[in-house]
Amino acid sequence: MPMIDVYAPADIFPPDTDEQLGSELTRAVLRAEGVASPVPFQTNNTAAFIHRLPVVSTAAQSSARSVRVQIITPPGSLDRAGQRQITKEATDIVATIAGDPSLAERTWVILTVAAEGGWGIAGTAYGEEEFGALAKAAAARRAAPTPD
């Protein structure tokens, strides 16, 4: 259940596109994790927080046109191919929604892995043991016969 934070100048994305940005990014990160059929626990808890800032500064400009996308994932959820995939997809999503292909050159994607046990929701600090139990339960649900 990744957490995504997008930090951007307030006017870089058109008005009323925050939901689209969040939706596209959350689906992209689940794909990069290899989640073909996310269950409600995953879709309800993979979130994007869109931060429209009054100013973003770089060493070159006090009012820069740059975007930072930080994606925090549980340990082991992204392999190297997944890292490459989400970095490319997130960059493309940002540039497309902003309507500025050149923004890809100024979009930073920061991938952060939470520490073992440093991922908590509903009062549970999730680590390999807890995520393993979730995966096992999801597999059992998928394998269970469905009533006619």
C-alpha cells in the first residue's frame, strides 16, 4: 500500500486535475508492484497526496517549474524493473496532466522504502510477517470457490 506525495507549484497542473493525478499515480504504482488484481485493502490504502505549493525554488530559479513525486513503499514491494517502470510512468503522468512535455526534464521521482515494521495502518506496524499474512489471505480468497 504505497503512499504518494506530489509537490508542485500551485499552477503547474490545470484546475480540477488533482483527482485525475492521484488516481493515475496510484494505479501506476500498483502496476509497478506487480499487483494485477488489487483487493479493496490495497485500493483503499494506496493514496496520493497532492501538494500545490506557492513557490518551488531551485538553485537556478526562485520560482521554478519543477515537480517532485515521492513514492513510499513497503519493503520488497518494488523490484528494480518496478522502480524503472514507476519512475517512467509517474514522469509521463505528471507531464501529460500538466500539458507540458518538457516538464519530464524537471520531474523528480523519489522512491523511498519504509523500514521493516515502519509501515502502519489500523494500529498494526506491518513488516514482512504481516505483509506475508496479508498475501496468504488474499491468495486463499482468490482460490476459494465462488458460490453459484
